[in-house]
Amino acid sequence: MPLDIPFARHVQGHFDNTVARNLRSRGVPRQPLPPSGARPLTVRNGREWLVNALALSSAMALARVPPRAPQPGAGTATVAAFLPGAQAQGSAGYQTVPMATDVPTAPSAALGHIANAATLSCVAQPRQCPLTLAAGTLAAATVMTSAAAGAVVGFVLGRDSALDANNADRTPAPASLPLTLYDLLPDEQRHRLLEIVRDCGTDAAACTAPAIRSLLQELPEDTRRQIMVTLGVARHAETHGHGGWPSGAEAAALAPMLSWVDWAAELLASVVSPAQARFELDLEQIAQATLGAQQPGMTGALRESAANAARFDTIRALFKRDGHTLQQLPFTGSTRDSFGFNQTYHGCNLMLEFAGAGTPARTLMVLAHGDMTGARDGSSGASDNGTGLATLLALARTLSAEALPDGMRVQLMVTDLEEHGMLGAKAYAEQCMASCPDVALNLDMTGRGDGMTLSGSDRHHLYMDGDSRALQPPAAPVTAAEAQLRRLLEAAAGEVGLTVHDSAGWVMQSDQIALQREGIPALGMNLADAADIPLERDMQQARARLWLANADVDWSRFEHYLNGTLGPDETQAMETRMDAMEHAMHTYKALPLSPAMARIHNRYDQLDQVDPRRAMAALAVLEGAIEAWLHAPAP
């Protein structure tokens, strides 16, 4: 494809002379040459149309090139004014150009085909050239009209879904091309990329480029080829070229002019922010520790115990790495299983506090459970609840970076034994007494879903566990402190474009319930798909019916029933109640799990189930809401 106007005119002149010679050989008199200089573009002005069509297709192809920052020590020469930003032959550097990073390529390919077809048709049938050019002009106008409309729609939608520029470090929205390259990297190189971005911090431009270039040069040959194909500087060997000039060329127009390694390095450096890199690496350490403790030959119970012990050791080590000392809050108690038998448990919650000067006047707690279940089936606990733990680590870094206002306190707590009935949260709620927080926010699974849910005190009665003071306690009142926190979270979600789902009749089954039942104002927050909520609501309601039917059976009389020592009426009543419980159990078990619930507590809960960009959006909501809470007056 011609790379500049002078060369395009040279090609067009050669084409014009060839046509003229063919006409003279047929006895057709030579037409007088048109006056020199540029002329208005018209249907009859075939040469100008063709040159402009070729130039336009080249320009639209170039729109895929992202902005380039000047390289350290690089020169400032460019190829030509028509192609700013392209690398000059030799050792010349780059110039920054305001080009989009993800412009659709279909219009440029279509214009390339139109130009090629016009060229071939005019060469083969010179007399039909004006008609061909007229048809081509109409086709080009249609392509450009569609492209312009798409650009306007994309601009409008992009503005509506754009994240706040002030949160760029926490909630990046990289273009699809960088993400595609990121997905092509093998796991080892992807991990190294995260380490490079994390270690460079905010000084990414000067720091990451050399290290990422080195990483790219070490990639396997097939991965390097895939990246080059994705960038458009090479094509699949089994396919023909699309667009361009001449048709079928093996490389795109800029292939000889660009260093694909430099280009790919710049794109990959923009995929994740330092905050996201730290989040992903923390989550990876937690998940790997959980899996690494599950040795072959262990029984199921031993695998669960070893996985959780390694998990908590890793959590302590990560907080210590960041300079934090955790309070150890051990607890012991007993609980009843579904058959009414008591079981003794031992656990340990972990606490970290940040406070302004003076006596704390208001306290906000943010908690997430640290334990997991499903180790016997190979779960890493990455989604449930490694995402909540990595979020607490990120919040600790944020809170330690700035002094809190006088009298304000934020507590971060990692609870234990949530998966066994919210036992750590129950123990804390019973122990905190006068030191309980003014309001609490529980995080559980924040790396998935198309929106956010909030579960308040008015919903805790929807969950039944058989281990509370009442099987079905009444709804707790929503205090002013809880209502204020909800408003702040909803406002922060709006700032980052995160939908808050309407989830009436549904409750987030997690630690905030234990606090709510002890009168502590609390909210539960997670990310979920809207389509999952009705399925989970049906499951919760069926589970509640099962608990009520089970409670209706007098199991203390069951042995007498088996021995046949009950009277006829008692036997009939016992059988009726047990039949009702069995029916409720079959109904409960027959309901389908939501896709989200089907992928936790088992081998599917791995790192690939977590969307770090969703998790970073949730983190941005939390940071915004906490900042607002710290400076808001008491409700």
C-alpha cells in the first residue's frame, strides 16, 4: 500500500501511461494531459479519486495505532506529515499522535477492497473506468457514512460507560487490543508482567518499557507470531491478506516501519495499573498457598484443615509485608448441626485498625472471611473469598497512605469459620460489646458479576441456619448509620458506572448476618450477575421451608418411633411431619444452582474465575465510600 502521496502519484502516473500506450496501440488518439495541480474530487476525476481512496484506506488502517510517547533519547524525525507517529527508516524515533487505540478495522478493509477493485477494473476495461469509479464512489460514501455513525455511537456509549478519571489508577478500562495481547501471554510471562508493573509503581512509562521488551523477546516463537498477527504487522500463513495495496500483501502497510516489540510493550504496559497488579499478585499468593497445602493422600477433612491453615498464614504474611501488625482474636464455641448435635470449634479472627488523633468517636468496620471450603474437591478459594481478602489488603494500603480525620476509626477484620456457619463473625459480635463498630460492611466475592448487591439488616431473617437464638428471627431495623453507608456506596457505584442490582427478597448469605442479629448495623456487599439473583432467591426460600419443616419434627421422639413404642396417633403425626420434611428436602435439592454458586466450593473456584477489572471497580466503590464516610457528619 502506498505510504505517502508522492509515491501514490508515481504509481498512478505509471498506471496512466500504461493505459495511454494501450489506447494508442488500438489507434485511439491520445487525449491531452489535464492541467497540473490539485483538482476538486469528482466522479470523472478518476485519478484523484483513486489516489484519495488509497490514501484514505491507509489513514484508516493507521487509526489502529495507539498514541506513542517519545522514547528516551529518540530522535524526532517522521516519515512524512501524512503519517505522523510512524517510525522513520533507520534509528529515528517517534512522535506522539492523538490516535484512537481501538478503531474498527472493517471500514479501512472495505475501502481497501474498493480501491483494489477500481484499479483492476480500470486496467482490464479502460472504457468502463468512469462507470467503475462512479460505483466505487457510491460504495465508499456508504462505508464512510456507516463508519461515522459508528464512531458517534461509540463516542456516546464510551462517555456513558467511562470510569472517573480520578480513579484511573484503581479502575482502568484498557482497550481491547492491549487485553487481547495480555490474554496471549503464557502464565509465566503474565505473572512477570504483573510484577514489573507492581514494582514500577506509577512511574510506568520509563520503568516498564525495557523490562516488558525483554519479556517479549523471550516469548516462544508461536506466541510472538500470534502477537504480530494481532497487531496487524503479520498475517496467518494460511490466509490471504485483506485490504491494502497490492491485494494479498503479506504484511500490513506499516509492517516495515514499526518495531512490533516496542508497540506491544507500550500496549501491555497499559493493561493493568500498579494497584491492579498488586491485587492480582496478592490473590495469586492466597490461591496458590491454598492449593499447595493440599497434598496427595490426605483425607478430605485433613485437606480442608491444611488448606485453611496455609491460607491464614499467607494472609498474615501479606499484611506483615506491607508493614501491618494484626491483632489476633481467638475464639472457641459450639454449634449445632442440622441433626441437632453439638460440635466444638476453635478459630481466630484477625483485626487491623486505622485511627485519627484523639478518642475514636465513630468506627467503620470492613470485614471479609478468610476461610474456604471445597479443598477436598480442589478449590483454591480464589473467588470465595480470596477476592475479599485481596480487597482488604488494598484498602490497608490506601488507609495507611493518608492520615484519618480526628476521632475517626476504620477497622479491617478477617473472620474465620464463615463457611461453617459464620462462627467467627458470631463470636466477634458476642464479644465486642461496647467496642462494636457504629456500622460494618462485609465483602464476599467481589471479582465477578455485572453489578453490585447490598444486603441490609432488614433481610437477615431470610437466612436460616438453625444456630441462632431463633430459627426465624424478625427483620432488624435499618439504622441511620446503615442507611448513610448505603447511600455513600450507591453514590460511589454511580461514580464508576457500576450498577446496583435490585435484589428484593434475596439475602447475601455471609458474615454481616451474624452482626445484624446482634444489633450491629451492617451491610453485605458483593458483585453478582442480575440473572443469578432470582435463582438464588428461589433456592433460599426453598431452604427456609426445609428448615421450618425440619424444626416441625420432634427428633427427640425419633428413636421411639423406630422402636414402635409410640401410640398410633403419635406415629401418624411423626410420619406426616417427616414426609413433609422429605418433600421439602427433595424440592430444595431439585432446584438448579445459579452459575455463580455452581462455581464455588469445588474445583472450578480458581483464579480464572476472577475478573480483576470487576474487582478493581468494587475497590474504587469502597475507597470512594470510605473517603466520603470519613468526612461526612454523623447521621
